[in-house]
Amino acid sequence: MANGAGIEGMILGKYKIIQKLGSGAMGAVFKAQNTENQQVVALKILSPKLAKDEQYLKRFQREVRAARELQHPNIIAVYDAGAYKGFHYFTMEFIEGESALDYIEREKKFPIPLALKIIYYVAKALDHAHSKNIVHRDIKPANIMISRNGVVKLADMGLAKKIGEGAYTQITMAGRIMGTPYYLAPERISQEGDKSDTRADIYSLGATFYHMIVGRVPFVGDPKKPFQIYHDILNRPVEFPPEANIPSAIQGLIQKMMAKSPQQRFQTPRELLQTIEELFKAARKTQSTASSATSTASATSAKKGCLGVSIFVVFLFVVVVFLAVSTFFF
Ligand SMILES: Nc1ncnc2c1ncn2[C@@H]1O[C@H](COP(=O)(O)OP(=O)(O)O)[C@@H](O)[C@H]1O
Ligand SMILES: [Mg+2]
């Protein structure tokens, strides 16, 4: 049933299911309406496998309560959790828009400045969660929603299944992979249980940023055989294909986010935010230098009224813009 077949129109407690939106490792997500106040929500039904696990259910309910305390413009609000005829579900803010993964699938990759802005807002969401001692555990493009009016919203904050408690291992033993291994921090693979902290989320955000601008994940491989991917995450350095033309400042930023050792990464989302803010500042400075250089040059060309000078001005403008862009990124 949680696969969504024929569930449209069904009533689940006070919620009426409108349509299926998608599904992931935790279950399926539906657009639904609260019949008491008409509010449209996103409703996630836990997969039967997870709902069977008593311990998981208990912790899940605790986590939904914690997630409800997170109120931030860049975090999808969690409303409430419930159970109805054996279906365990929770509801959250419905986002009209698309995920960063939908965007990548359509456009192949993001322009770097847009991706950097999105990463910045996700880091803000992580900073807020960090202040409440909550980690995400499943940062990936599918969990970053971009609303139709351009607001970045992080989904599933604090609600992802913990690795080491069965999710990935069980799924691999069953020969199916529902979660995605590509963005996992090394310590989430190698540690017993889940002792990872906000720095593991910073790693996953780095892997997400890489995917967004390169158009593929940092360590490719068949998700049905994740051991090769795990091996690369643990051992191989992060490399950028030269044809992707990623500026060295951005490469450095991602490499620091994705350092193998948590001690080598940004230690908090705040540290990451500060570094991105410096990049934004540098970009603004070079932009304003570029525009004042062009206006001076145009004034000179107008005085002389000569076609040759105008062409030279256009050439100069191109050079200045090129320099500005490269100073920002290199
Ligand atoms: N709050 C939401 N509003 C609108 N769509 C959502 C929301 N949460 C999830 N979705 C959609 O449902 C899909 C499945 O979500 P989910 O079960 O969390 O799996 P995953 O995050 O692995 O894609 C998402 O990719 C997204 O398209
Ligand atoms: Mg999700």
C-alpha cells in the first residue's frame, strides 16, 4: 500500500490523500489535505518494514517531536505524526516546486553561483539544527527542495534512518537498495552505530554540491553493489574532471567539506557559512570593479566617437568580466 498504488482519495485519519509525490528509503510521500482545516500537507507513510520495527517506531516518534521544534525558513516544517489502521505517518509543510535532484535530472547540472547559493541556505538550515543538537543524516539532492518562488527548503531534517541500525545493511542483504550510498560520510560507513555528528552532514552537503555542479556524484558505482562506492568514499581523494571547469576556490571548498577525517572539515555549519560569505563578498567586489571599469571606458569611447575604440571597449569589457569571474573563483 505504501507504494501508493490506488491510495489516492483514501482517508487516513483526518487526512485525505490527493496524489503520490514520490518515494524513498523511509516510505512514500503524498500530497494530502487536512479535512479539519483544509490545509494541504505532504504526508509520508513509513514503509511497512520500518513500521514493523518497534524500536525504530519509538525513536521515530521522538524524532518527529524534536523536528517539530525546528522552525526555520530553510527547513520543511514538520506538523504531526500519527497512525491509522497500521499505517504510520507524519505530515509536513507541502512544497510546491522541485528537488535539486529533479533539477539535475532535467538540466544535467546547476550553474555554480546558483548551486553555491543553495548550499549556503542548506548550511543555514544545518546551523539552526546544530543549535538544537539535531543532525540530518541524509543530506542529498533529493532532500533539497526549491520552492516555486525560489526558497530553498531542507526536507527530512532529523528524520532519516540511522546507518548502523540496519537501513543500508538490511537493504543490501535483500539485494535492493532504497537509500543512496553516494553522499555518506566515511565515518558513517566505518563506525559502529551512529556516533557521527554535524560534520558528517557537512561532508554529505559537500558531496551534494559536487553532484550539483559536476553533474555526477563524486564516487560513481552501482548502488546495488555499494561496497565499491564505500571503498572509494573511504580511500579515494575527491577529484574534479578538468572539463567541468570548476574554479579552484570552489574545488577547495568542496575538498574541505569532504575531507576524509571529520577533524579536517569545517567543524560547524557556521564555519562553512562564514567561508561562503567571504566568497560572496569577493564576488561582489570584483563585480563592482568590473562595472566601474566599463562605464569609464564607455565614456571615453563616446567622446572619440570612433568605431575602433568602441570595439576595443567591448573587448576590454569582455576581458574585465573574465578577470572578475576568475578572481572570484580562482
Ligand atoms: N514536503 C514535501 N513537499 C513536496 N514534495 C515532497 C516533500 N517531501 C518529499 N517530497 C517529494 O517526495 C519524494 C520522495 O521523498 P522521500 O520519501 O523523502 O525520498 P527521497 O528523499 O529519498 O527522495 C521527494 O523526492 C520529493 O519529490
Ligand atoms: Mg526525502
